[in-house]
Amino acid sequence: MRVVLHTNILISAFVFPGGAPEMVYRGALEGRYELVTSPSLLAELGRVLGDKFGWEPSVAEAAVTQVARVGTVARPRERLAIVADDPADDRVLEAAIEGGAEVIVSGDRHLLRLGKWGGVEIVRAAVFVDRLGLQD
């Protein structure tokens, strides 16, 4: 199964360990599913870790490198304009479509409100953890 993790899931996994987002990311590290990302999502991860959480550039870069190494980096060829209230969320949809993902895991209300888009299901981390039996 191919899965895109919204940046907010990865941020929570790295910055606030111990919850469902960390379990979701650990599932990718263990090969329980194939993580799909994109250059724009990786750039956003690095930017948020540095700007919002004060991570040193080298540490933020190491986290981004790990996500890129664990996952498949899709390079979207099409720009979408689906989420009018938060156009940055369109980058998540682009990665999912280009990467052939079946699921997006997100905590973002705009994406969750869609529920499903383009054949891609959008679920919360806790739902994904239950579905794959990722609990400790």
C-alpha cells in the first residue's frame, strides 16, 4: 500500500513522539507500507522543523533526508487547485496522485473534510494505526 503522510503527521512524529503519528511513521520505517512524498513536501518539512520548532539546519536536513530515503519521492507534473481554503494542501494531493497512493494520513481539517479525493482515501493517524495494527 502506498501512503502519503501530510507534513503535520511527520512533524508530530519527530517533535512529539509517543503518539499515533509516530506509530504511523514507524510503520514506514518497518516497511509495513510504502511512504510516498515529494520535493515540495520534503521542503515544507525542513522549513517547519527549522522555522517553527527551532531545529538546527543540519538536524532538520537529517530528518528530511531520512524521510526521502525511507520513501519514494514522487515528482508531480500537474499543479492542482482543489483546496481553496489552504492551497498548500494541494501539494499533498499532487504527491498522492503522482505517487499512486491509496491513502493520505493527515490531521489537516481541510483534507480530512474531503474524506476521499481522486480515489485516494484521507484518514487521521489513529484510524491508520488501527487499520494496519501499528499499536505497540
